[in-house]
Amino acid sequence: MPIEWKMSFLFNLILIFLVPLSVFGESIPMEGFASWYGGKFHGQRTANGEVFDTNLLTAAHRTLPFGTLVKVTNLTNDKSVIVRINDRGPFVEERIIDLSKAAADAIGLTPMGVARVRIEIVQEVKPVRYVTLQVASFSNLTNALRLKNQLTEIGFSPSIEKTETGIHRVVLEHLPAEKLEETKTRLSELGFPRPILRTK
């Protein structure tokens, strides 16, 4: 075999091992330890801005885009469940996913607390860019609360930030960038035509 062919063959072989299989349209099964969380975290905000409900089939992963559907298989009993990624974690070495209690119950993980699992991507989504809009700021908390209630009544999820100087900012957090223009139009109709954009 000519030396050029040998070099080309070796080069292509190296590429096959270096390029992730997902590039070729396949998902890569990953194995490691899974844990579960609930209790004090129930009702708190997840990393994507949702309210955590331990009774739903969700999970935390360090890097997968929010909304990704993942099949989790408990390797000790071969039970599987499909969960949606909506949080970040786990932050313990060797653990690759943190399940809600409902998801842990489904694969018999709850009593053990930790078990070795295999995860496979079922449906991958593109990462979503989130922004924060500052609608208005007030020195008076009552005025800020009044606007917050007004925004809540029409379907927004506003919050109030208090600065070190005592200013109360009414903001819309975790707003998908694709809904930015639509949101600005609605705010303009309410009399707030110039919200301040803050990328996150």
C-alpha cells in the first residue's frame, strides 16, 4: 500500500475516534451514577427559571440544553424513564444526572439514593438564550409592587430587585430571546416603551 494511502487511512481513522458520534446523527450513551433530589428544593426555581416540582419527570444535567429529553436506565434492574432536563447539576464527582423524586421512583432509585445508570438522548434541542428586561424602576416599593401585580395579571412573571441605593427595579427574568420583540410590544402598549435589555 502506498505511503500516501496509509497516511490517509490513519488520518480518517483518528477522525472517527475523535469526532463525537452525535455529529453523525447518533446519540452517545453515557454511564455513571445518578442521584435524586426533592424535599427542600420542591417549589424553588430551577436553573432554567421553572418552579421545581419533584412530582414531575425532570432532571438536572451539567451541560445538556434545557428541554432535552433523556432516557435514564437503572443498570441494577434495567428499569427506564424519560426525563426532561430543566436544571443544572449534579455537582458531585462521578454523578452524571440528578433526578426528581418521581423519576427516581420510576426506576427504583429512591430507596438506594444513588445507582449506576445509562443515559441516552431521546430528543435534543438547541440551547435557548435568555434575557432579562428591566421594565421600570421606583424609589417607592409600593409603586414597584403595583406594577408587579399588573404584569402578573396579564400573564408575566415579574420580580423586584432592590439596589444598594434603595431603588426597586421591576424585571422580567428568564425571558427567551425569541420572545423579546413580542414582549417589548406588549410592554409598550402598557405605557413602557423603553425597557432596558440585560443579556444573561
